[in-house]
Amino acid sequence: MKMILAATTAVLATVNPAFAFDTSVFFKNGIMASVFVGFLALIVVIQLVPALMLLMGCIKALIAGSKKKVPAVESTPNKD
């Protein structure tokens, strides 16, 4: 186990960081792109509100349980 840990540490210590290309030079987003992303975020948030309300209702129903007690076996009068 110590050998694997030492080998992993040695490999990770020699890894150079990636020099990623800066795309902001070529792809500058305007105000419309920001408005579009904000609109999509607003749709997601609006859809979360009813989903959370439904989830809370289900949790309350599970916690409260059934109010009506149903017997396991119905007893019928014997007519013999």
C-alpha cells in the first residue's frame, strides 16, 4: 500500500499544469446571451417551486399516516 501511495505521489508531483487557451478573446458574450441564460435559470427556479410543494405534501402525508384505521380482517356474522 505504501508503494502505491509513493508511486502515485511521485507521478502527481511531476505533472505540469495545463495551459488552457483563453477563449474570452474570441467568444465575447453580449447582453442577449446573459439575458437568455438568466431566462433559462428563471424557468428552472419556477419549476422547482411546485415540485418542492409536492414533495413537502408527500412527506407530510407519510409522517401523518392514515387517519382511518382499517382492520386487518373483516369480521362477518356467522349465520349458522
